[in-house]
Amino acid sequence: MEAMLDWDQETYLPKRGATERAGQLALLAGMIHERRTSDELAGMLSILEREDDDDYVVATNVREMRRTYDRAVKLPKELVEEIARTTTLAKGAWAEARRESAFSKFSPFLEKLLDLKRQAADHIGWNTEPYDALMDEYEPGALAADVERVFAAVRAEVVPLVAAIKDAPRQPDLDILKRPCPVDAQREFNYKIAAAIGFDFDAGRIDVSTHPFCTSTSPNNVRLTTRYDEHYMPMSLFGVMHEAGHGMYEQGLLVEHAGTPMGMAVSLGIHESQSRLWENQVGRSRPFWEHFFGALQQQFPSLADVSLDDWYFAINNVRPSLIRVEADEVTYGLHIMLRFDLERRMIRNELAVKDVPEAWNAGMQELLGITPPNDAEGCLQDIHWSIGTFGYFPTYQLGNLYAAQFVAKARADLPDLDDQFRQGRFDGLLDWLRKNIHQHGQRYRPTELVKVVTGRELSHEPYIAALKAKFEPLYGLA
């Protein structure tokens, strides 16, 4: 119910219905919190934990329900309410500060949210640093020190790669991406692509929203959204492929376990691996377009004189950008690493809020070689801090790393995968994902799942290998 109310709010809710909807969502959130922290649930969990049950389904459900209960019950009701009140105010202050590019209008709210989140981390408990407790909400079991190690290895390889690409003699013609493509034609093409890669429209739908997202109530009811620009068709196309990746994960969860941890996604990072996999590893691959390029030109006559080579190069353009959501496949992770570093330092009281704009700009210059001209295009561009989701950002880049490692294993198991794509067949990859990832629900924690599926610990190596194999030849660097 909560998911559908949120979906409706972002798609069809009339403007004047927002206040009523806020009350409905608040009431529902309170009811959910009460159930998650009820004495009745605690009693049932205690009984189940005493039983010697070797059924992994039962064991998984009890373990994960205990985890959810323990996190919720450790937080005082007063703190939960204060965080909710502060984020409501902070979101409005952030929106105004962003419009005016005035960080000072948001900074007092950021100060307060950081204090509240430090309190929350202390109540939940942590061993090494408080950021671990916050990140654990989104990526169970993840530790900041481990994330930093793998991010550092990525950074050491990607920063020089971006610099080399920037100076490469070969550069794509990006004007072809701006040719007019009617929205109705985009919508029709997007539906064809989503269906072709495996999104089940009998169990889902696509609508329009300001910010694309995916939500669901069960594998049989999955909602995607996208947005359209007549003069930039790739935005909606790759947005749909990204959200369809999320959606196919939701549709691949076992319906008989719906509503329980065994019927839920492992983590945000694993979820992001599925969306990034379909958007980038499939949707921006040459074999994919060797199959679909003719259909693309037929759907959009404005692209009739464009060659496959030029199209493939353009959609894989690498260029440092100020805005995270506009970043390409290579530079996107650097945006995430900057945010991870800054919010971790803020939580640890190593970075004062007043110094965030300066630290942000310095980080952008160091990682991407560009400096934001104002706060709106710098430290105020994302909504995440205003809603208190500290620890969320690293899951985006973890998703890229998981995706690369999963695809490397899928290619080892399915050596003709590129030929399948050239023939317009994507069921082989989807079936592999269903078997190895989707069906497990929350049986394994993220890092454990990676090892079970690929036979090795999470590593930066498959990710770096995939980037170099794709982009060095494109830009004449290999």
C-alpha cells in the first residue's frame, strides 16, 4: 500500500492532494513502525529462534526479520519523529537553497540532520565507525573501511583513464543524439525494448514522472517511470532500460515468498547492479545495437543517415560533467566516491558543514578536473542529504562493481552471449540472473551473494577490465 501511494504521488496525484497524501503516508509509516517493533513480533521471533529448523527459507526469514526488528526497536520513538520532522523541513530548505544556489540556507538543517543521524547510529550500535551503522540500512553487512579499499582501487585506475579519454584524438559526434525524436515514437520504441529484454507487461507498466524510478508491491505488480525530451531521446531509452533492470529483479523474486525477506531484494547495491547491468552492459553494448539499430532508424527517421559506428560511439561518450545524474558510465563512479568521502567525514566530525562547498569543489577538481561554478551545480545538486539518507550513495557504485563481476561470470557460463544479443535474444542472460540472483531473495548478504555467484570476493578488477575493454578501443587508446 505504501509503495502504491508513493507511486501515485509521483505520477497522477493532483497537486492539491499532496497535503492529504502526506498525512496518509505518515499514518501508514506509523502503523508499519508499530508492527515492526511490537511485543507480539518479538515474542514470535524468540520462539522461532529457539527452534532447530534447518530450512533455509525459515532461517532467512527469521534472521532478516530479527535484523529489521532490532534496528527499529533500538531507535527511540522521539528520535524517529524528530528525524521525520527535520527531513520534512530540510527538504524544503534544500529546494530553496538549490534554486538560489545558496548553501547557507540549507547548512543549518544539514547540521541538525547529521547530529540526529549520529545519535541514530549510536543507538543502533557500531564497532569501527558510526557510518557503518547508517550504511548497513541500505547495504547489510557493508563496512566503510572495506568500501573505501575497493573504491580507492577503482579511483587509481579510472582517474587516469578519464584523463586519457579527455585528451584522445578520437571524439564522438554528440549532435546526433540531439536530433528531434517525437515523444510518442520514443514511448513506443521504449516499450518494445523493455519487452524484448524481458520486462513482463502483464505484471508491470511504465508511466511518466519527474525523476525515473521503480517500485512494486509484488512480482505481479511492478511500476516503472521515465521522462521524455524530444531533443534527447537517449534519456528516456536508457532510463527505461535502467528501471526495467530494477523491475525485472522485482518480477524475478519468488511470488510464493512475497512479503517476506525471501521474497525481497538483497540490498540497494545488488538492486543497482541489475539496473546498471541492463542499461550499460547490455543497452550500451555493440551487439545489442547490431540487432536494434535498424529498428531505431525506422522508428526515428531523423537518424536515417547515422552510422552504427557513430551511434555506438555517441551513446558511450565519456566527458566529465558537473551533475551526477548526467554522468557517463566511466565518470559516474567518481561522483559517488566524492559523496561517500564527504558524508563519511561529516558523520565522523572530520569535515565541518560550513566547509562542504569548498571540499566538494576541491574533490571535483581532483577527481574529474572540473570545478562547479556555483553550489546548485555542486554540493546542492542531490536530494539525499536533505532526507537524511547518509550511507545510501556508496550503493550506486557498489552496484556497478557487482554488475561487472556478475556479467563476467555470466559470460564464462554463456560464452555465446554476444551472439544471443545480436539475434535479439536476452532470455539467456535473464534466466541466468533469475537462477543465480533473483530467486535467492535475501538468503545471502550482498558480499556473500557475490562470492556464491562468482566464486570470488568482490573485486574492482572485473569492473576496470570491462571499462578498459570497451572504452580504450573506442577512443583509440589501445
